[in-house]
Amino acid sequence: MGHVIAGVLSSKGIQVNLLTGHPDDWGQKITVYLPDHNGSMTGSLNKISSEASEVIPGVDYVFICLPGFLIPDYLKKIAPHLDSNTMVGSVVSSNGFFWMAESILPAKSIYFGLQRVPFISRVKEYGRSGVLKGYKSILKFATSEDSKSEKIKRDLESFFDTPVEILDTIWPAALTNSNPILHTARLYSLFRNYSEGDVLPEEPLFYEEWDISSSEILIACDEEFQATIRKIPFDHDQLPPLLTYYESVDAASLTAKLQSIPAFKGIRLNMIKTGNGFIPDWKNRYFSEDIPFGLLIIKAIAEEMKVSTTNIDKILIWAQGKMGKQYLINGELKGADLYETGIHSNFIENLVPLHP
């Protein structure tokens, strides 16, 4: 996402600075290849550094394109160098961004989060190019400062050439039934019967080979998600059930839909190559991001709202065993590794200040 956003914005003549832990791996030029082989766009980065003091002062916007586990450290890095009118945005907010920002950024900071990422994207060559695989029909965001919402809306529409909608509260951005349950339901369906030593002949296609069992567990988890958000006062139409979102009516039609989305074509599950084939990588991003900074966040809020999550728990218990982590004990969030996740209690005392 960082590659594509940097390339898109800089190609428009917008001055883009890059804060990265790997500055020597980036070139001054960044190229973005467009969907369906429709050409490319190339921009030039203004500054590239691992030091926030060299790239943050004076900027209008900061776009955070990071996995959840890195966000707190980077918020701490940028916080001393933010101007009072700099707006800090996360390209996805269901990883705990809002309570991280509330806890770490200076008082009265302006921050916002997108409900879903602006593009479907992939890295082509690290530090040099990315692939823009697909646009979203609309972008939605929530902000900590209502007085800035119209400006943010106009700027995002200009940046990403996509219509933008302002959400009334942080909730439809801070929670999502997208990746946290979409990815984890698929992983569970693929590997719940996996035994150590089993080898797959090739890496599965994540969506094109999507099956009925993946849809069934996904729908069951979404029902628990919907029961949770109904306990929180906001417009629930902003987070429709997945069957509605994907214009489906049951597991079979949802399966066909997910198999057919053009932007999802060719996406494989990254696994570890061995001499005989492939074995699961329990540390890849589908696990390290979508469990501790996705599904666990939903579970934590459901627990606070006293909503039963039998199917979500099933995935978490399975995943923590494969990851060598301890999050749930007897169905409750009491595990020793919760401190390293994005759940709200790691950053704020309770959810009350965030209620509308």
C-alpha cells in the first residue's frame, strides 16, 4: 500500500516524504503499474529517511501504511515532530489505530482512519515499484476532529480519484468484517486438519480456490460480528453483513462471488517452500496481522459487550496453537500474550470515551 500511495501521489506532483526502516532499499523514483496492463505512473520521492525528524516536520498529511504491530512505535516516532495542523491517517483502521492514536499522539492531534484500504495493491520490486490491482468504488473514513472532516474528504478524493464518504463515528472504521474475519476464516478452513509434516504440492490460490467450508465459517463469524456491533449505537448500515456486501444469499453464492472478483485473481497464500512442496508459515502476515490486530480486537469488544463468539473463538484457539501464542484461556481473554496485540485495553482504559 505504501508503494502504491507514494507512487500515485508523487506522480500527481504532490511532495511525498517517506519514513521507512529501510531507507537504503528505496530509490528516488517509484513506479505504479495500473490494473489490466493499462500502463503505469511514475513519481519522485522528495525525502527518504529512517528519522522522523527529517521527513515529518511541516507536512500536511501523514499516511500510515503499516501492519498493526508497528503502528505504536511509529506513532511514538512521529509524535514529537507533528505540527498542530498535520493530519495523521491510517490506510486501514481495524487494527486498533484509533485507540493507539488516542493514547500516543499529543492532545488535540488530528487523526483519521479509512474503513477499507484505498487500493488493492502488491509490491512488484521493493522500494522501486508496486502494482495497483484494483480501485474501490467509494472510500469511507472517520476522524477525531469533525471540523476537519470536509477538508479531509476533499483532499482524499483528490489524492485517490475516488468518491469519499464521512462516517459519523469511529466505529464503522475501527471495526470491520473484512480482513480480520475474511482472511482468518479462510486460513481455518484450509488448515484446520493440517498435521505437522504434511506438504502441499503448491501454494493455494486464496480466493480463486475459495470453497464452501470457508464461506460457512466466514458467515458464522460475521453473524457474531453483527451481533457485536448491534450493541454499539451507530448506523449499522455502514457495516453491512458480508452476504449483503458481496451481493450473495448463502454460502454457495458467496463462494462463487469471492472466486470471481477480478482484483483477487492470482493471489496465493504465502507458504514456506521445502524440497517436496510447501508447508504453512504460521508467522506470515495473515497470522501476525489478522489474528492479534484483527480478529482479537473483534473478540475483545464482543467480550466487553457480552456477546457470545463461539465460531470466532474456534478460530482463535486453533490459530494461537499454531502461532505458539496464548490469547484465550477457557474462552476468555486472559492469555499471557495479549499485551502484544491491538485490543483496546492495551491503550485505553475502556471504550466509553469512544462511544458517540
